[in-house]
Amino acid sequence: MNLQVASPSGTGSRVLDDLADVIGEEAACKLAFRFRGLRLYIPKDPASDPRIAEAIGEDLAARLCDALYRTTIPMPVREVERRMVHSLAAQGMTRQAIAERLHITERQVYRLLESAAPAIRRVRRARPIDPRQIDMF
């Protein structure tokens, strides 16, 4: 399996998309969060690296090893953190509590939450312009 080709699941990361094709989106996110920023070697036997089974369970670890053994996967960092921050914020956690839970700075939490804001701003600027106004930009 080529880990550089995007799949239709749409997690925002090609690596996560390819993992989601094998073990499901939720398990792919759990695995990526556990090993974020590391290059994860997938052994042929899941017992060789029990950390994988601890992160996603025995059955999914076996499925992952069967499909991708002898593969080294660079686990994404930013996309995983962004998804986790948005998920925890939607659950009502404070910015400080999110930072403590994910072991990142509070400023990083604010930046990751603001990452969706430019799309919202673009939509708001798409309204009709009054023809009597001069274009300033």
C-alpha cells in the first residue's frame, strides 16, 4: 500500500487516510496521537511491538500488521493535534485544560482553534459590495 496517495475518507492527512482504510478513522487517529511525530515501524507480528496493540487494541493491531508489515510510517503531528483540540473544545473543555491534557502550550491551542477562522472570514467577505463604495484593497 502506498502511503502517499490520498484516500476519500478525508481526515486531512494522507497518512491518516491510508491508515483509516486499514483500521478505521477512529483507530487511525488514536494510533497517530499515540505516536505523533515519530516514524512508526510496523512489524509482521503485533506482539513484536505491544505499544501498537495498547493504542488500538489487539484485533486492529493484527489487521494493521497484516496489511502494512515492514513499513515505516511517519506519523503526522499538526493534523492530529488540530483534530484533538477541536474535538476537546467541542466537548466544552477550557483552553488551559486542553493544553494540559495534550501536553502542548496554551498558545498552540489558540492557534489550532484559529486555524478554521480564515475560512469563516472569507465566507463573510463574499457578500455583495455597495456600488457606491470605493474598493480599498
